[in-house]
Amino acid sequence: MKSEPDTYSVDDLAKEKQGMWEGCRNYTVRNFMRDQMAPGDQAFFYHSSAKEIGIVGIMELVSGGYPDPTQFDPKSEYFDPKSPKDAPRWLAVDVRLVKKFSQVVPLSVLKADPVASGMQVCMRGQRLSVQPVTPEEWQAVLRLAGVEG
């Protein structure tokens, strides 16, 4: 799961203990949140558009997908006036920080690893804020981060 650290960082989540992952406005991401993510699932926290781009930690989903309240808030940058309240278009999930890595696992390191290089985040043109990770890729990232798993 990707976020720009000046918008929402791993340190922000660490301070909050639990946060709402909101503002996703892509149907593929919405479908991942609705159909493939469940409470108890873990995800990598990835900083994009940062001084050091890469994976910075592990989060756990503490909720399933639910209507993203920002889509109904005219003051929010994520407001969507076309999203009906009786059939909301966009979802959010709640997450908690499991572990902040001692060092960023940079995108360049992911791309150089024979297993991690297969991750969607390493592919050219992949801009989705939520992307699936295979069990093998998960273990490769843990290895690169120096984390037991």
C-alpha cells in the first residue's frame, strides 16, 4: 500500500496507532479493498514520491472495506459529488502499524532482487496505491529488510 509521506507517512501511522487508509480513487484499488483484503491481512507500507522511495514497514488491516467518508465531504480533496450515498463508489480500510523497518528497503534494491523484482511496484507504469504481493515476494522483502518472518 503506497502513500506519499508528506500526505500520510509511516510515522503518522505510528503516532496514531491505527489509521484510516482513504482517498483511493481507482476502481482496481477499490476492488482489491472490497474483494481481496480482510481484517488480519498484512501489507507493506510503501513511501512513494519521497526522498527515499521504498518499503518502510508492515501494517495490518483492522477492518474490511467500508464507505470512504471523504467522498461525501465537500471540504475534502477526495470529495466525489457523483458518488451516491446509498451506493458509495469508494472504500477505505483501517490499518495499524505492525513494524516500522529500521531502514527503507529502496525501490532500487527491490528491482535488483531476483524475487522482489517481480512485484508490481517494480514494473514500469504501475501507479496503483494498493497492489497484491505474492508469498514469495513477501518473504523476499522481509529478507531484504532484515526482518524475521
